[in-house]
Amino acid sequence: MIIFILICLIIVIGVYAIFVRDLMSARARLTGCSKMIETSFGALEYAVVGEGEPLLVVHGAAGGFDQSIDMAGAVIGRGYSVIAPSRFGYLRSALPDDPTTAMQADAYVQLLDHLGIDKVAIVSISAGAWSALQFAARHPERCRTLVLLVPADYLPAGTSIRGGAIAREIFNSDFVAWAALKLTLIVPGGMAQTMLGTDASVIRAAEPSEKARVRQVLEHLLPVSSRFRGMQFDIQTAAMHEPYPIENTVCPVLTISAEDDRFGTAARARHIAKSVLNGKTVIFPTGGHALVGRNADALREVVSFLQHRVGWAERSEAQPTK
């Protein structure tokens, strides 16, 4: 009995040691990679990577500036400078009282003013779509083009996020999240569907490079405790149905999703593209919310859209076209 207890104790200590190592590594990965400015809404964290045409990249739920760089970093070597803020409540960015996505969009403007940038193309990921759309509608003179990757929708009235209580427990504890992530990496089943909105079969069938990307997405969720307040804001936003005038968006808009996205963003992508002055939709048959197996195709679509629509955006200021 004593030997059994000792073995269990050694296992527990070993597991906890691995957790501490991984958490320290996650925090070290973020250290020194971002800067801070003070806005009228509080402190705002951001990073700028690369040189060239400015591209404002807005991360999704459970993200931060690091998620933006992970998702859009491939464009850096193609003549773009990625500006990656951490949204309200994520990592080191403040969460103001009674925050709204309109306030977040206004904070982006203050960041651009700080950087001396007059106008940008903007790429948003998932829940980042809300503030990105607000930015395009509220500040059309600052927005060249808008790309929405798997744009999140509001929750239907009377519904709640599936597994919301479980999600809150996971993302309120670095250890619980770490254990869940490890389990997902070992057995990509239900947790992959909950956290990535992607069927496990899609992940299993993916190329090794895409499996590695999925692994990075999951590993880079740590430390989740620094992202919890931002996630709470996203959950509140999803339930509030905060209105914004999509139809007033005058810049070219590209929306990208997958039919099998378990978060249902394909319908949202189509709706947004049809509601704006100049919209285009690309819907892949498979890939899920993480666009597994479609990442390279999505990148090509984004780069092509950005390169060919800048001229249209400049001309449309003088004479809008349908």
C-alpha cells in the first residue's frame, strides 16, 4: 500500500512538474514580444511584426496578439507589416467598464494614431469580427479592405454557449486548461470539437504540417488565465446582439469559412458578404472553424484579395460602385 501511494505521489509530482515547465515556457514565449500604450479605454497591448503595407490583425476568442501573429504571420514576408493588438481583457490589455465592440474599434484608431498610420487593411479571426466590422463602419476613412476569417455570429435569443460552464472552468485555470489541451493532443475527440469547432476526423485526416499547426494553436492558448477576462467579454458580446450597421461598410470585404465549421460561421460569412457594398465569400467544403487543411488556400485568397482590392478601395472613395 505504501509503495502504491509513493508511486501515485511520484506521478502527481511528475505531472505537476511538466505543467509548471510548460506554463513557464508559455509565459516566456510572450515576454518582450509586445508593447503597451495608454488609450482612453485603458492600457492596450500590441505587437508590430514585419515591414511593408500595414495590416491590422484582430484575434479571436482565447487569443491575444500572439494568436494574430500565428494566424497571419505568413503574410509578413509578402510585403506586409502585421499590427496585432490584444483585444480588451486579453493578456496585458485592460478591460474597461461596460466594454463594447464599438469601444474596441475606437481603441484600434488610437493605436493607429500612436503608430502614425493613416489607413490599414484589416483581417479578423472569429470573435474578432465584431470589432473589425465596427472599425470598418465607424471609421471608413481608416479602412482600406476588410477580411473576416470564420466570422463569429451572435447567439440566437434564448440560447447559451454549448458547454459554457465547462468552458469557464477550463479557461479559468491554467492547470485544468493544460490538462484538457494535453488530452486533446493525445486523443483529438470531443475537446477538439469544443475548442476548435472542427471535427476530429478532419484533424486526423490532415497533413502532418496541418496537424502541427493545430497543435500550435492549442499549445499557444496557454496561459489561459491571462485571457479569461477577454473570453468573458466575448461570451457577453455573443449574447448581447449589439447592433452595428454592416450595410454602411464601404470598403471591399472578403469573408472565409467552411461548411462544416461546428460554430456555424459559413452562414454568417455569406450574410455579411451579401450585406455590404462590395463583398466576396469563399466557403470551403471542409476544414472546420480552424480551417484545417485549408490554411494555405485561405492565405492565398487573403493575399490575392488584399493585393487586387487596394486600387478599388482608393477609387471607391471618389465614386462608390455596386
